[in-house]
Amino acid sequence: MYEIDPARLDLVEEFRNNPGGPHSAELTLLVNRLRIMPMADRHILVCSKHNREWVLAKMPTVRGARVELLEDQVFDSYDKGVWEVFKRRWQTVTRVEMS
């Protein structure tokens, strides 16, 4: 499995600057690794208003249960929401907090 190096802030900046890709090979490995986190730690983005609003959410630990919407985390830009998901997953895996 791909091991994330918390010092690779160049990859974080690459993602921040272009969340939709295309990504370098190294960033693709990083993003794919962040996608396979345990469900209890996995943040996702839910579209609440078609192409206008997205809400941060946490995946449930039990299959079929509802996602937990974080109502105080609403985004009017898909890219801003995706960036927030990336930051939270990065912090969970690396224990390095980002602003």
C-alpha cells in the first residue's frame, strides 16, 4: 500500500491548485490512498442543491445507515468542498493539521 509522506506538501499544493486533476502519478497514488480510509474516518461531500451547494459529511460505520451531514460545513463551490475533504483525510492519516 502507498505510504503517505507527511513532508510531501508539494503534493498537497498540487491538489489544492487543481483538485479536479489531472494529477501527477505521485498525487494520484496519494489521492487513491486517501480514498481507502476506514469508513469511520472517511469524510465525503454531498451535493445538497444541484450544482450550487455541497455539504461535508461522514460515512456511517454500518452499511446502509445514513451519512452524518455536518450542517455547519456548507460550500458554494465544489472545489472548496473537495479541498476540505482532502484536508480532513490528510489530517486523519498523517496527523498533520492544515489550514
